[in-house]
Amino acid sequence: MLADVFEYHGWNTYYLGAALPMKSILNAIEEYQPDLVALSVTMAPYLKTCKDIVGAIREKYPNVKIAVGGRAFTTTEKLWEKWDIDMYADSTRGLLSWANDTFNERLTSL
């Protein structure tokens, strides 16, 4: 749904699917060269995997913005604050608003 909402608001998106291996995510970033990668975690046991993916993205693609969200984060006492991310979103609306502000600001400063 997130990809659909972003597309409705004029963004180009690439939905990669669920439970994608880290290597596939990194390959997709190499291929598509996105400005933003949004990762969602539904179940708490996968938070460690998400953190590892965030670290790998940050290491290999330091200029890509990273956002995380999803139900698994709701009971983690703000775990995301310890991660090297650009945005934690608890709603699609919040992420869309942040992305529009962040990237419009960047475009107007060029």
C-alpha cells in the first residue's frame, strides 16, 4: 500500500515484496538508485534482520535516505533511535509528508 500511496502522490516507486534477502535489496538499490528506501517490519523477530539491512545500506549507499516503520516497532521503546536511519514513520501519511518536505527542500536548493 505504501508504494501505491506514494505513486498516487507523484513518486516513482519500486515495490520489492516481503521477506527479501539483503543481497536482493542491495542489488535493487544498485539497479534503481533510489533516493529513499522504506523498510517495514511486522513481526518483532525480524527487527534484527532489518537493523542489519539498514547497516548494509548505510555502508554501501551512504547517500540513500532510509525510513523504517511497521507494527514490530510499536513496542520497542523507540529502538529505531539507536539505528542509523533518517526517519521512523508510524504512518503512511507521516512518511509521505516527511519525504515530500525532505526531497522538495533538496530540489529547491539545487
